[in-house]
Amino acid sequence: MKVWCIPQGIANETGERMTERTKYLLDESAMPTRWYNVVADLPAPPPPVLHPGRMDPVGPDDLAPLFPMALIMQEVSGDRFIDIPEPVMDVYRLWRPTPLIRARRLERALDTPARIYYKYEGTSPAGSHKPNTAVPQAYYNAAEGIRRLTTETGAGQWGSALAFAASLFGLECEVWQVAASYRQKPYRRSMMETFGATVHSSPSELTQAGRAVLAEDPDSPGSLGIAISEAVEMAAADPTTRYALGSVLNHVLLHQTVIGEEALLQLADAGETPDVLIGCTGGGSNFAGLSFPFMREKLAGNNDVRILAVEPAACPSLTRGRYTYDFGDTAGMTPLVKMHTLGHNFVPDPIHAGGLRYHGMSPLLSHIYELGLIEAEARGQRECFAAGVQFARTEGIIPAPEPTHALAAVVDQARQCAESGEQRVIVTALCGHGHFDMSAYDSYLAGELVDYEYPHEKVDAALRNLPSVPA
């Protein structure tokens, strides 16, 4: 294994070199060759997925109309590690390993003794962490003879990633993009179409699920739950088509653990052990990808890291949702999963962090939260964009709206250290850049961005429509 530490800096007035930031870069020979499955190390197994008609645990055949068998077996696997196929490794090498960067300029701006590191996933072809799972999903589908993939996308990062991956493995790709993001982020649509995908605004007139929503609300901003219903409906109707999901499910979180496995090696090379690990959460894949390998080490007694999930106040599934069985989509077409949910017909306000506008949290992360292994908090988008702008002006990377939630918590932690003098090591995942999100920054800089906090009565109303599941 080779690890390079590359200091980048300038000289001050006396000629002394001042390090601006430090990148920890792994040689590709140190890339993870296995994905890590946290289920193998948890003190209690997660609850089963239920068939919505029979109300008993689903089997592989129940999921076969939607997913290839290789992914189904990963979804239910109890193995600690799963080998990454060489064709997937070959594509990963286009951008992996990704750098771990010490944010020294941000540290100085905050006048904090904390040491801040971020794992930067914006170097991928799609500009985010999403290809880490899009590539294996496209590979496994192509290997089983599938012709077309359907999917949903919120901010457009997942749709971009799947369009890219599908093009590499000769698959057609059809994407339902949440209407609010479809309007806010037109160049995400352009990116998906450049990679060869067909993109629809959701809700659409193309599906029964979409038409039902539009009949009630012709101006619906859409939601990930609605877009999932549309993509699932189209996939289930065609035996040569399968559905691909960019977050939430176990196999998706599994694929993202390449992030944390690399970060473990990079932090070890820096001689650091993290005190606080922070990630944004919508469906949970980015957060899980960074945190699960560190959680493994914590469960083994090798660290005592505090792991913090940060979600938007407008869609607070972990902090305000109910832990119960619910559908993963709005129309109720998916199996029932036990998760922290705001109700499957919950439609969040059109915040700019489109990738975090999902009514439920990953069932596996919800289970881990119930076990007390992680913490969670919710933040408003103005505070988050303030942190994103400060990060851009110090570190030179404009973050996507989603990771600004984690950055807001990082800034808060660093300021606490400035007050107490404590030298914490803070690590976060910068899951993507914001080059296609400049309309959101326009709104913030113009003072037009507003904070949404979903009213309790609307959350209560959405929760009244939960499916009835026998004890």
C-alpha cells in the first residue's frame, strides 16, 4: 500500500511555508477490494422486510421482478465482506481512491483547535458519491441480461450516476426526476441526457401513480416517494426492465462503504483517530458509506468515535419520524420496511437539498439509530448554506446543498472546540460538488432562501395513513 501526503501551501511574509491544506491520497493498489456489511457486527439483527399482501417476510422471488438476484442476495446477506467484481473495480479506478483533505484554511477561519478532515467524493464522473453504487447495480443487471433500468432522482445526482453507469454497460436508463428539482436544476437533466438517459418530471402523465397525484394536485412539487412509485410501476410491467435505487436499501449502503474503508487508511496515515464523524442523511447511503467501517472499529473497541447524522428540518425522518413499518413509495407498491418515517404520502417542502427530501430513513440506519449507535439532529437550510459558502470561500470547493447540512454541524463542533480549547478530530463526507446547484446559491446570496420546518399537524396527518401491520 502507498499513501501520499501532499501539502499545498503558500509562503508568508517571512518566507515560512504555511500549509493551506493537506491531501491524503491512496495508491490504487490500496483501493478496497471488498464491501463491508455492518449487519454481521450489529448486536441485534434488523427487522425483516414484509410482503405488503401476506404480511410475512419477503423472499428472493418476491423481489425478483425489481432487482437482479445478485443484488437481492446482497440485500439479505449476513456476510461481513463481499468481494467487488473486477469489472466494477475497473470502473472505480476512473476516480477512486478519493482524497481525504485536511481543511486547514477552514480551521483558521474558525480560529479553532479542532482538526477538520473531509472525504471528497466530488471527483467522480457524476460529481458525487452515487456512482459507488450505480456502477455495481448496472453491472449486475447487465450480467443477468436486463435491457433497461428505471429509477427516481431527487437532486439529480443519483440519476446522473445511474445514467453514467448504464452507458458503460450498454443499458437503457429512464429517470423520473422530482418536479421541484427538475425545475430548479435543468443542467442535471442535461447531464443525464448527455450520458444517454431519458428524463421525466415527476409526477408525470406516463404512469398511473403519477396521474393520480396530478389529478389531486396539478402543481405538485413531487417527492422521492412519488418518483419511486413511477419508476417501480414501469419496471414491474416489463420483464426486460429492472428498478435501481440510489439509497435506503442495504445493498446500496453496502456499496458505499468504499468511502469509509479508504478514509480509515488515510486517517491512520495522518496519525489521527476521529472523535466526531458527521454526515448528511436523506436516505442514508452517503452517511452509511463513511460511518459503517468506523462503526465496525468502534464495536471492536478500536475507537470511541461519536457518529452524528444531520438531516433537513423540512424532512426530519430520524428526529421526528415514527419507527414503524411503512411503504418505501407513495403509491404503496413496494414491500414494507421498518424505518423512521414521516408517512409514505408525506410531501416535503421544495428545499434545495433535493437528495434529502425522502419520507423515510434507511431501515438499516433506522435500526442502528434505535440501537443507540448513532445520533441525529436536524438543521434549517439557511444555516447550512451559510456553512457551504464559508467552506467554498476557504477550501475552494462549492459543496452540493446536501453536504452543507453536515458542514453546518462541523462548523458548530469546531466553534465548540474554539470555546473549550478541546482539540477534537472532526471528519465528514463531502459527498458532492454544487456546480449544478448554483440557483440555490443565488437564492441564498440574494437573501431569498427561507427555512422550512414541517408543521407537527402535517406530520401527524401523514402518519395517520401508515399501513396496518399485525404485531
